[in-house]
Amino acid sequence: MKRRKLILRLGPVAADAIAVSAQLSAVCEPPRTFRQGLTATGQIEGGRGRVMFRILFGCLLVSGAMAMSAAAENAPGVTDSEIKIGQTMPYTGPGAWLSSLGLAEKAYMQMINDQGGINGRKINLISADDGFMPWRTGNETRKLIEVDHVAFTYGSIGTPTQLAVAKYLNELKIPQLFIASGAYRWGNYKATPYTISGMLPSYRLAARLYARYILKQNPNPKICILHEDTDFGRDYTAGVRDVLGDKYAATVREATYEFTDPSIDRQIVEFQATGCNALIAVTLLPFAVQAIRKVRDLGWKPIFFVSNISAASVPVVLQPAGLESSIGLLSSTWIKDPLDPEFENDPGMKDWRAWMSKYLPGEDVRRPSFAYGYNSAAALIQVLKQAGSDLSRENIMRQATNLRDLELPMLLPGIKVNTSPTDYWAVQQLQLTRFDGKRWVRFGDLVYDE
């Protein structure tokens, strides 16, 4: 049978396999004596010929299948020169103050690209504006996956926004890496195996820490909790309940607010009237400013905790609320504070300041979101390095859930990142802080989430 007829009869797959096998002749090449015999006689005789044909044909199909499998192994968005990654971020709308995270992460990727990328591949981080609205998050995420063909999503912000797309991404087995949210649900590896939390502790851990501190100061406190009616707020009440147990109902008074509410003054006034001597304000930045101001205006002096999401920003929260009014505020942290003199000569802090100066000139170094974004991006780069030449979605997720004692440059000393296939919380330690009028001062020991 002539070669052309043989290829046509075997079909396009076998034809491709034959083409590939020409490059793999060392693996499936017939012995030299066989080739010489074939040249001399012009034919392969009897059963020996049929056996050799089957061997050759099998080798051709196997080598072709191996070549095609290798070519399809990497995720969509991965080429020899690029790794395309997607993200949603609120660059506009009421949550626009959160977008500094996206700015930091894009700036870090620019630094990596300037250094040559990862194994010769540049990082293309497509950061889409979702306005912090779940329906827009859904639209933008689908565009990233179905139109832009990103390999996975990374660093997207918000609990309700990311919850809106978690099912979609998990059903498609697309990694949803390092969400900028401390919601406890992101640790549920069984429900959402392709979704993993970011470089921050859970809100529930912070709440436990606050409740224990309050009990040490007053064994019989009256605690008021102001919280958003979302996972963000409910995780705080759950954490306090973890500590108080069956005493929760008699000890705690709750009030909620909506993200779109103009003010939370009414709730603060009602809390003072109930006789609460401890206040936990689980609020985002704009409402944290209102809460601090209202407590000051009322002359109220409770043990006052603010969430570590809003409290840490001196220029965005405490300055508008009044630095003097903020003295004595309590919160917690897991990242290095650029204002802390302890870290003046810290190598990680020096590198971070140099990066800020080069890639984010003019931005306020007092905003902790830039330190968070720096840590988050560094963790992603570690995942990609661990993945090596296998940039399939399966292996990217495998590496994200196999980080071991990773030290990120802007994490507090003693905090290391560890994940596993059954532990999706990368950061599980916190330390209490108190505002002294100029900066947040850490006190007490690092507390580990049991």
C-alpha cells in the first residue's frame, strides 16, 4: 500500500501521529537490520510483517497522543511567552477605596515582568472593574473566562461579589485564588475546592481575639456589635459566640446596617442607651469614620474595637475621624506597619519601600492595602514557580494548596503561610493593636487560630 493511501485510510489522527513520530524516531524506530531487509526484499513477509506493522502503528499512535496531550496540558491563557490571569476589582462606585489592592498587585506583576517574568513568561493580569456589585462581578468574570480566556482568577475582592461567581468557577474547575476576603466560608475546601482565601486571617479569628480581650478587662461585659448583614458581619458574631457560648444571648446586643445606608449614627446612639461597655464595630471604611466620630460626640468611653479591614488605614479612616478621637482604639493586624520604627531596617520593609517608590510613586505608604497587595502577589508568584512547566489548572490549584512555611516580606515576624488540600487558610495568626494618636502599636502575643 502506498504511503499516501495508508495515511488517508488511517485518518487524520493517525496522520498527525505519523507526522509527530518523524521527530520521535529514536523511540519507535525499527531495527537497522529490519530496514535493510525491507530494502533488499521490497516486502515484509508473512506474520513477521504483520507483527512489525502493528508495533510501528502502535508507536505512531502513542507518540502522537503523547504530543497532543502535552500541547493541551497548560491552562487556557498560557503560551510560551505569557500567563494570562483575571481579576475583578471595584475601581468605581462606593467601594472604589478598595481598589488600591488591585493597583498594588498590578504593580507587583510589572516588577516581575521587568525581571523577565516566570520561566520566560510575562504575567498579564487583567483587572476588570466590577463596581463592587455582584451582578457586575458575574458579568466581568464570565468575560474574563469566556472571552479573554484567562488561566484562572486571582486576588478578586469582596465576599458577596466572589460568592456570586464561586459556583460558576468551581463547576468549571477554574482556580479562584487568594480572594481578598476573610469570610470563614472560603476555608470550606469540600464545598468550593477551587476557591481559596487570600493572605489574611479569617474575620472569625479576629472576633475571638476581641472577645477574649474584653473578658479579661471585664468578666461580665455588655457587648454591642455593629455589623453588616453579610458574611463579613456574621463571621464576627460567630467568633464572639465561639468564645461566649451559651452566654452570648445575655451578653451581646447586635445591630446591622446595609452597605448602601447613608449613616450608622442611630445604631451607635441606641447602643449607648442600652448600657454597653464594649463595642465592636464591624464596618467598612466609610462607616468606621462615622462610628468613631459618633462615639466621640456622645462622650461614650466603651472598650472600642474596629475591624482590622477598616481600622488599619490612618489616612483613610483615622485622620478623617480625628486622630485625637481615635486614641485608644483597638484592633488587630498581621502585616508590618510602615510607621512602626521596629521595621525601619527590616529587609522586607526596605524592599517594599523601594518597590513603592519605583512602581507606585506618589501613593501614601501609610495605606496598609499596598502592603497586603504586595504580600498577595508574592504568594501568587510562589505558586507559579512551584508549578514549574505544568501550568494546567489542576496543578496550579495543587500548588496553591501546598504552600509550606512561606515567609512573605510584609507579614509580621513569626507568621508563615501554610496551606494544604484540607487547609485553605493561608494566614492564621493575628496580634492585637492599639492606636496611640500617631500609629497602631502592637501588644500581646501572636494568636494562632485553633
